[in-house]
Amino acid sequence: MRKHDDLDLVELIAGLLEADGRSLAVAESLTCGRLVSTLGRGSDTKTWLRGGVVAYQAEVKQRVLGVTPGPVITARCAEELAIGAAQLFAADVAISTTGAGGPGPEEGEPAGTVYLGWSVDGAVGSMRCDFDGDPDGILSQTVHAALQQLEALLRD
């Protein structure tokens, strides 16, 4: 059922981006490509999906996307990932994921601590999510939350 919900969200996102003539980029750490892969299943992606970066290691986040050295399971990192993706792909909108996928804690944060970041026409923000479950469940919940947030941002 979750996959159907995600695909419905992707179609809504695609329609909103196409209607406004905007483009989307993705920066992923925690979700390791799942988010952009899900978005890539949408309609007419060639018109709105600019691309995505999987930056799993901190040094890659810093070198490729301009993330400030320091902890990466933070709101700051999520926002910098989104800014970096928007700049790298010259996209109007970018969304990012970072967090502790489990099974144990990372950087002093419990498994399931997730930050989503975004950049929408230059306005930047982030949110913290706290998910339960095994690593695969945390990743699925993160993708779903990112799609929901993206759809809400595009409606505003």
C-alpha cells in the first residue's frame, strides 16, 4: 500500500512541477538513491527531474555539495545538501535526506532520526522526523515523508 501512496504523490509532484515549469534536484545520504529512484517513476520526468546525487560519506557531501564539516545528522546538513543539489543541477527546487538509518545510533542520534532539507526558489528549510522500525522501514518512511513534504512545498 505504501508504494501506491508514494507513486500517487510522485504524480502529484510531477503535475505541480510541470504546471509551474520548475525543475527538481535531489541530494541523498540516508536513502542512498531510493528517493530519486521513486521520483524517476513519475510522468514525463525528462521535463522536471534534473538529477540526483547520492553523497553517503561526509567527505563527499563536503566536496561535491558544499556541506560544512561537522556532524551530518543535522538540520544544517540537510539544508546545505539541498542548496548544493539546487546549485549543482541548476534546479528551482531541491530536496535532501540525511539521518541515522540504524540499526544503532549514529553521531549520538538514535536510529530513525532523520532530517529532510529543501530549497525552493532559494528559500531554504528543514524538518526533523523520528521514525521507528528496522533500517529498511526507516528508509521507506523517509522516502514517503520527503515526498509528502515536497508535495506540500510545491502547493505553497
